[in-house]
Amino acid sequence: MRTSLWLTLLLVLTAMSLSAEISADDPGWKGFSVRFVVTIEPGRLHPPFGEAVIDAGVGNVNAVRRFVDDSGHHRTFGYELKLEPSADGATAQIRIEPLRDAQRAVRNGWTSFGLPSDLPKYPVIPNLRAGDTVAIDLLVNPTTGQKLVDYLTLERGPAPDRVHDFSLNDILISIDHPRISINGKLLESTAHYQGGAAGRVAWIYLAGQGAYIFSLYPNQKLGFQKNGMISANTMTFREGASEFRVECSQPVVPGEGPYNLYVVHKPDWPAGSNPVGVGGAGDAEPLLGKH
């Protein structure tokens, strides 16, 4: 049974890949940032989703909450990361701790599958310098020795190969506190939804319908079709005879608009424990299982 479960996990994790990078806007980080990449070992296969959330509600802005969803088994792994730079800013200590309020992740839509699972251990890693990488075990299979591992790389400022001129590809779609109506009727599951996400592509998951993935650009190869528009805080699109209206707490994209919206519907999106979810990504291929 365990072998079967892990084989299923491996098959699911081959579908998509994602890395994330985050830093706090607080002087306490002294210019450091942390890049996250999750893998299965052996095999170094990437999981479908992951996000890190700066959460001022923890008590210190330099505390970050990290979540990784395992869509194959409908579970989420989560932990709290604290970065403590040395007095001279040359090194930093990373402290991994349990989530102080795991229910907060559910309330804010940071997890797709309910309460995050605990980690096997919560280490403290001192004397890290920019460029150092540490491994955090999310899950260990005692039978096979395989691990789901989160790699954390300490960085300072943007790497030179990521510095570039601003382009249209840098515009993000932001879905924040969405209120969703279908044919003019508000979905009760979104009436008090507190989550939000942003990316060059973004998605909304609705229980019983799957996910709708949004882009500002046409891409017929990936299945994106012009199917709606964005104007100020609102997105509208259609699915069959139904008209969807998504009203957000802030502008969906910068500029006056209105703009064309391109949509892919994924009815087979893995179901979560929550009736609604949102997310964002840097590109559409991983979300659609394309490489």
C-alpha cells in the first residue's frame, strides 16, 4: 500500500514544476531573500504547487509561512520560516517552526486541502551566507527512504541574470478577495473569501466545476481562447450558458482597460477540501501539464 501511494505521488508530481522566491519588505531581512524549490528524492521530481506568504500577523514581518500542496493525496505541508540576519548582515540564521495558527491558512485560502501536515522536524540552520542552500524534509517514507524535500537558497538582491527591462510579460493578474457571481447570483462560498494570489497567469477553482485559468495573452497552442474581459476590479467570462463575474478588492491589472481576457477551463482540476481557491503562476505550461 505504501509503495502504491508513493508511486501515485511520483506520477502526480511529474506533471508540473514551480519554484518561488520571497523576501520581506522589512529592514530586518537586510536585503536577503529565500528561493524555494521542492523535489522528490531520489528522482528530483517537482510538485505541482507551492507558495510562500509574508504574514505580518505572525508578529514580525520577517516571518514567512510556506505551503506546498500535494494534489495527489489532497494534503498540504506548511511551516513558518524566520530569517535572522547577523548584526553585520554578512550571514543569516534560518529558523523553521510549526505554524502558530494553522487555521489561518485555511481562512485565508493559502492551502487547498485543509489543515497543513506537520514536518518530520523543525531545524535551526545558523551561519548561512548568500548562495547557501539547505534542505527541509517535508515527508519521509521510512520503507523506501524517499523524501519530499524543500530546498531553501539564501540570496541577496536579484541575481544578475534576472535583471531585465520591464515588458508586457511582467504584468500580473491579481485576484484578491474575489466575490464570484454566476448569472447574477453570488456564490455563497465566496461571500467572505479572504484569499488572494497574483501571477502572469492566474486561476480560480470552484467545487464541482474545476479550475478556470486566465491570461492576458492569446495562446491557442495551450488552449487559451478570448472569453471575457477585465475592467478595473472586475473580470467577466462565460462557460456555456453561464456568465461569471469576479469582483476583487483591488484592480485585477494595472491600467484603465478594459482588456481582453483569455481563458482555459480545466474541469478535471484536483478537488480540494475548500469550495473555492485561487492561485497564480509565472507561466501556464506547468498548470496545464505542458513542458
